Amino acid sequence: MQIGVCSWSLQAHDPAALAERVRAAGLEHVQLALEPLRSGHWSLGELERRFSAAGLRTLSGMLGCVGEDYTSLATIRSTGGVRPDRHWAANLERARGAARIARQLGLSLVSFHAGFLPHREGQGPGSEREVLLERLRRIADVFAEQGVDVAFETGQESAATLIEVLEDLDRPRVGINFDPANMLLYDMGDPIEALALLAPRVRQVHIKDARRTEVPGTWGSEVPVGSGQVAWGAFFDTLFERSLAVDLVIEREAGDDRIADVRRARDLVRAELDRRAGARR
């Protein structure tokens, strides 16, 4: 169970700055946004040199989809993931490029937001749900051709709906990147209950905290880890009860002092892991 940080959380403009900020956060492992490399804004060779010199390792990748607008729940519902027809061709091309980059980096996992996944009920042949499932199968196959698995990030649908989609997708190696804060931000259920339900398919965990909205249909609020509504003791109890030896990647997408917030999250995770290690001795 490695502790890492999401590269986009550190708002680095190039590989040198990213390596410096990961080290400033007191970490050695990274989940890497692949789009800067795919687009050519970053050099893969420079990234590898900077990471090697700093003693850093990439745990996994992240695929960002075209045109995602997080202004409100309504805008991300219409623009998120692979749902928008107008961006499907571009998103498939992004997936192909990201899969090649992931293979070059030796990664085994890339996560992404699939988009708000519809319930199974009332969604027959030719429905939006079936179109979305076929697109997700194609993306999973694109990555599988490069020896890379994919994981859908939680939050934009309930845990029960996500289980239904994974069953109907018929791609056993497709997993879940579990983000407890997203369950609160999107108001999609209790994070601990969701983790217990989804545990057999969880491939990676994001360490992030939030407070649930008090106004239905609006965003919750992301807060530093340990100050929100994720019950971290129960969360880690569930991880260990379900034998989830997966990487724990800190994500911070708000706040003015990201490095301090990441260090705070790192300390909480280490304390939780140490507590359980001590209990086993």
C-alpha cells in the first residue's frame, strides 16, 4: 500500500516543478495525469529524468476527457466522461494516446471519470446506457491492447449503479478508483457503505475529504483531509477487513496551500496504517 499524490493536485507547469513539489510534500509516489505527455506539452524523457533524479515512481495514470466542465453538477452531468456525442471521437483518440504513454511508463492502471452512468432499469437496446457501455468497452479494450487496466472513479453515480455497469460491461479487469470524498461531493451515498459494496473491484483509492451539500442538486465542498465527513477510522477499518492492499493516492483539488494539505493527508494516512500495524504486533 504505497502512499502517493495526484500530479494535478500540485499544479505544476512542467516535470521539474512536479518533481520538486512531490518531494516538498514528503512523498515518493505519483498518480500522473497523462494528457500533458500525450499532447506533447511535456517531454516523456524529461519527466523520466526528473523522476529518476528525485527518486520518484509513477504508480498509475489518469485520463482526462475532452470538454469536462465542473462549474456545477448540471454542467458536469452534461459534459463529463465519454457521454457527450460531440467529443466521443476525440476522447477515443485521447485514450489511444494515453494507453501508449502508460505502456511506455510501465503502468498497469489508468483511472478516469466515465461520466454519469445511467441505471439499468428502463434502459434497453439502443438506449443512452447501451451507447455508453459500448464506448467504455472500446476504451477498456484500447488500454488492454497495451497491457493496461482501467478504473472508473466513483462519485457520479451510486455504488449500486456502478456495480450494475461493471456487471453489464463484461470486462473483468476493469476496476474502480475509489474516492470517498466524491460520494459526498456528488451526494451519492455513504462512503463507508459504498467501499464495502465495491471492495472486490477496487484497484486504487484516492485520499480526499469533503462535506456533503445541504442544498440538493448543488456541489458539496472539498476540505482538507481530516476536517470533513469521511469517517477515516471506519474507512481504514473497511480497507483492512476487505484485504484491500491497494495504493492510497492523495488528491487535493481546492485550497491555497496544496503542499501543506497533502502533507496533512499523508500524516493521517500514516497514522492510520501505523495504528493497524501496531494492533497486529
